[in-house]
Amino acid sequence: MSAQMPVLKEPLKKRMGSKKLLYILILLFLALLAVLFFNSSISKISEIQIEGTRFVSKEDINKKAAILVGDAFFRTSSNTIEQRVLTLPQISKATVTKVFPGLIKIEIVEFPVVAFELSKQGELTALLSNGTTVEADNDEMQLVDKPVLSGWTEKDPIKAELTKQLGKISSKQLSDLSEIIPYPSAAYPDRVIMYTRTKFEVVTAVSVLPEKIEALNAVIETQEPGKITMLLADTYVPFKEESPENIDADQKETTQ
């Protein structure tokens, strides 16, 4: 009686070869799909939406972002676009969102207006909290609810620092300031005079303004108009009003 030898290896080889061929076909199919996808319109930028602009044109933002309708949607990352847009001096924050297929949203936050200034040509310009100057060329901007800077040179570093400090003050507090003039001294090169819409005259320094603003508000809210000094020491002196006797004397002199 002879024993038969089973043949088991050959079918296994055939199955392994079939699987390998299937993997190759799948890879070729995926590669073909990728080529077709990246050459189709669905992989391109079809729309760019820009929101939040006031001082920067959409054309300037598009130019800085370096993207155009028709460019590859996945070629440039959102973070890269954000960093490019942030190089514009008027912009404090940029958020880029990609919505497939084809939509790119760019949301802009600009530095706030903290003061106004008259140019040499007599035109009103707006100063942002980072010191950037922009044109105040619309009706809303012409309604001045911020202090006007007078007597400052164009590239004065103290003026640039002043705008940064004004950016830390609340809108309500800022709206009471009507004018700020440089008033340097040997002890305080950054000393200024501020006039308020509530008829106060304030002598202070740019370097101490943030820590003095709350005390200034307390005086303005509780005292009659007067002169306030806020430097190393704080003082308040009310403006002198003419007495009735002086007014009568002046009237008599005029009559005579």
C-alpha cells in the first residue's frame, strides 16, 4: 500500500500572487484618481471671502496673502496665509478658514483708532493703537470721538508710545479726551498736556498714563473743572471763577 503526498504549496502561491496584483491595481487606481483630482476644478480655489476690513483694501490683502482664484486649494496652508496677511501694519489679527471645495475665508481684525491728527495739508488722519496712520476719509471717521494730537512731529517716538498707551484705555475714557499736546521737561521728556471735554486740563506723562487713568476719572467724576497734575505726585486745583464783586467792578470801569 503506497502513501500519497499532498500538494499544498502551489495553491498558496497562487493566492499570494493574486493579492499582490490586487494591491498594485488599487494603488494605480488611487494614483489615477489623485492625478484627476488635482487637475480638476474641484481642487482649485473658487472664491476668496475677506471680512472685517476698514483701513486695508481687499486688493492689498489678496496681494499679501499671495493667493488667487484658480490656485491649488491645498498648495498653501492657512497658517502661512495668516502670517503673510499679518505683515500689513493695520492688521492685528488674521484668521484663515478653508472650506472645501474651493472657499477660503479671511477674517481680519484691525488695530483700533485711538486718536486723530491734522496733516500738513489740513486733512484729518486717524492714528491706530500701534502708531500706524490711516486716512479718515469717511463720514463715520469724521465724527471725532477720540483725542486730537496737536504739535507732534511725524516720527516722534513718544507719539508712537502714546498711541499704544491710549489703546489700553476704554472707549468711554478715551472719548472724554479732546486734545493732547507734547509738554516735555527735563524730568519727564514724555510729559503731555491733555484737555478733556469735561473742561479739565491734565498734566501727566505718557509713561505713567495707564496707571493714572483711573485716578483721573475719579477726580473728573467728583470735582469741578480744574487743573490736574499726575506725575510723581498728584494734585488738583479748581479753576478760579470770578467773584460777583470783580464782575461789578469791571462793569463800572467799562461804563466810565
